[in-house]
Amino acid sequence: MLLNTLVALAASTPLVSAAVTRSSGTCRNLPGDANWPSVEEWDALNSTTGGRLIQGVPVAGICYGVHADSTACSELRDDWALVEIFLNQPVSVVSPYFENNTCTPYVTAATVNDTSACQLGNMASYAINVSDADTAAAGVNFAREKNLRLIVKNTGHDYLGGSAGKGSLALWTHNMKDISLIDNYQSEHYTGPAFKIGAGVQYEDLNQIAHDNGLRVVGGSCPTVGANGGWRQGGGHGPLSSTYGLGADNSLEFEVITADGKHLTASPKENSDLYWALSGGGAGNYAVVISAVIKAHKDGQIAGSRLTINNNGNAYWTVVAEWMKHLLVLDQIPGFATEVLLTQQSFSLVVATLPGGDESTMTEALAPFYETVAKLNITPVVNETKVQSTYLDHYDEYLGGVEFTRNITIGGRLIPRSLVQDDTLLQNLTQAFKDMVAEPDIVVYLLGYNVTNKAASIPEGFNAITPAWRDSLFLINVCIEGSADDPWPKMDGDLARANQWQDRLRDLTPGGGAYINEGTYNAPEWKADYFGGTYDKLRAVKARYDPNFVLYTRPGVGCDEYTETADGHLCKA
């Protein structure tokens, strides 16, 4: 029986408090509530799912209690800032903010034997290691019938807390790694190569398989991001987005389990409203994605470039403004995409991407900006262009080998072309960047894409991508970098600062929008920012497929109709 054979570590992490808190149909049940499932009911779920139920245990649990392992704890502490150790965990997530710092490896002599110092906090109480549609449906049905909070988790590679929730049951899709090539997918809207990918596929795997088959796919800058979760369902951008559109634009169909446990296909022809919502309307809120079919594209030559300019005085900020103006030129070159890192110390063009380009076309595209830099008597410390024969080679050259850290707080805004065309507004935006990076723990990314409907070959309104994406010249990420051992008040303060910067960017772009995957979860204007132009239609889809909010995410459509209480209950507002 499951609960009689748990490892000692799990047994030392209690899920049921001594005092019953509340039991109400208006709130999801938590451990300690009168209606929390019994041991026998959890055992029955474990049997139904073929022994795939896992009790949630904090990653740092190895540091506490009678089974504490000081050597393993020390190794964990050394790696605590890194993303990688959390990607294969059934309940723990990448963002320390959403783990609430309730169990860290920074143990002391006074706390090593105190198991109360290591709690699950905001993590799921149990997870199902989902292997197929049937195990996912079993989890959905159990959560609905037992009035439990239900979440979907692949890598937990998000900064919105969508893969966390106190007392929840997690559908852990991370091990659904099947990838199959469809040589000639045919539909009314697309004919060509495609991949069917399981819910747990990551881009480091998919990019290699695509490469091996002479193909490439639209993916993000981070190789460990899931190809089928929040990235795709929230929109998804990357170096190939100016050529083929956003991740959502490349989604052909989804295999899903709905909140009532039904196994459906969502495509432009079948359950088309659900397909529309899953293609850019936010993840984990309309149905549980089991697999997706996505476009693949013929691989080929790609030109790339990088440039670094140090901040040597006032001319530095002129360079930043001139770069934004030059993006209006690059915007007219089909397929041209850029990623710039802006700090107090330097302006770095991390990568420029031009599929089909060569050294001369890349140099020609960037020449007017280089001429401006030269007129300002600035000499780049790095300036090089390379041509690769495949996308994977290009990716490895410019984005491979980057270590991604956990404790980062992100705010952002989509900047419309019209702002850069207005000298006064451009000056105000440049000043905002100057003020941001004056804070030593802030860096700013400017991600330049042309993802208009025309560039993406997507009819207007075909999916749930907010129109602000189509109108944007570039995306801003304001990143506040924290330390591995930051206390909770510091992380909470960083979130408040990110919201302040988002507010300032919002004031500069009235009526604009933001990218849900790279913003704050508690943005005060979240409906307009993340779902402007699509919210009402998305709410109707939510009402049709999940009227009782079996699935809940924040900020997700309809989330303001529920509230999280101080003790962690999710209740109807």
C-alpha cells in the first residue's frame, strides 16, 4: 500500500495538521480539513494510476531530521541557485518565490533536527507521474470529486507560480517524452512536416531530433524549457519567431483531458474554441495537454552576429536609443530577430538571427547602426558575424552553454512600433532603461521580433495571442537578479519592484500589453496587460470546458473569481 511504504524522508514531512481547519464546498480541501481524502482513498488513486502516485517532498528535505545527509545537503547548497536540479522534481518548482522559502538547504545546528523547519509550503501534496491520457484523467477526476486544487507541472520552469499550489494534486507530465515525425501533415491551414510531441518534451531534445531530420522548430532561448507547457500555451517566443511566428502560431492540434475527464482533440476543425484558447491564452487553465502536433520547417543556413559596447559615458544612452530606432529597419527584413542585454556596464547584442542570410546580408542589415556607433566615437569590444549551416549550430554558437539561475524576478512590456517612431516617447523609454539598470541587481533584455499576422502567416484572430504581440516592435524583460539564499522579505520586495517597473512601462504604452509568461503574477492590470482584446472570449471558453475551476492558475482567465486565504485555501471570492 502506498502510504505504508513511503520512504523515511517523506514520512518525516507531515501533510496532515493536528487541528482541522475548515471544510467547505466553496474552498478546495487542504491537509487537515475534514474532507481531505483518507489514506485508503489515496491508495485507491495510486492503484488506479498503476502505482504512479508520489507524495510531495521538498528537495531540501535531505538536510533535516533523523535522516539528514550533511554531504548531500552541502552539494545541494552549492547548486541551489541553478535551474537544472529542479527540472526533474515532481512537486518542487524553479522559482524560490513560489516555494515560499519553506525548506532550504541553509540549515543550522539549531534547525537540522527540526522537521518543522522544512515544510512543503506552496508545493503540491501529491503528484501523479502521468504516463498517458488515462492516468491524467484519473487525476482530474479524483481532484474534481474530492474538491482538491489541481495543477499541471512539467519542468516547473515558470516564474508565475502556475506549477505550485498548497495542498494540490499535481499532474506531473515531465516524463511524457514521445516525439514522432509526421512527414506530411495535411489540414486546411497547413501542409508540411510536423512533430507530435508529448507534454514533457523539452527543447534540448526536440531541437536535436529536428536537426537530425533536416528540420527546425520554433523554440525558446533556454534549452530546458518544455515545448508543450506554459511556453507554447502562453505564446512562446524565440530566435525563429520572426521567420515562423510565435510558438502558439506553430501549434496545429492538441490532445487534452478536460475538467470533466474527457479525452479530446482540439484543432481548428475540432473543438476549435478550445484550440484557440490553448494557442496563446495561458497554460494550465482550460484543459490538461497530453500532446501536441506542431509545425516543423526545413532547416538551412543561418547568419548570426554579436556585438558588445561598453558604457563609456553619455553617448552610451544615445547608442541604446539608436538601436531601438534601427529595430524599425530590421523589422522590415523578413526573419530578422535580435536579443539585446542591457546593463549599467554594457550594451550586448547577444544574438542576431537571419535565416537564409550570409555574412554580407547580415553586415548590410546592421551597417547603419554600426555607422552611428562609429560617429559617436565608440569602438565595440566584440563585433563578429558567423554563418552556420543549421539552426542547431546557430543556437549552440550563440545561446548554448548558458547557465540559468533560479532566483530571478521578471517584469515586462511589449513595445509598439508607434512608440519608437515618437522621439519624445523614445526619450522617455530610454530614460526608464537608464533608471532601471542604475539599480545594480537589474538587467534589461530587448527582444526584437516581427510577429505580425502577415509575418507569421496567421489570419487575424486565428488564436488567442494578444493583439499587443502583433503590434510590437520588441519585448522588454526587466530582470531583478537575486541570490540563492535571499530571505522571503527580499524576494517579496523584488516582486514589488518588478511591478513598479511594469507600471512605469505601462504608463509609457497606454492601451498596450505584456507577455504573460514574462511578467508578474500579481500585476494590477493583468487582464488588460496579458489578455487585452481576448479576455471575454477566453472567459467563455473557460466557462464551457471548466465551469467549476477544476483548473486554476494566477494570472489566468477567471482567477479573480477565486481567492487564496492566509492559510492557503483556494476559495470562491
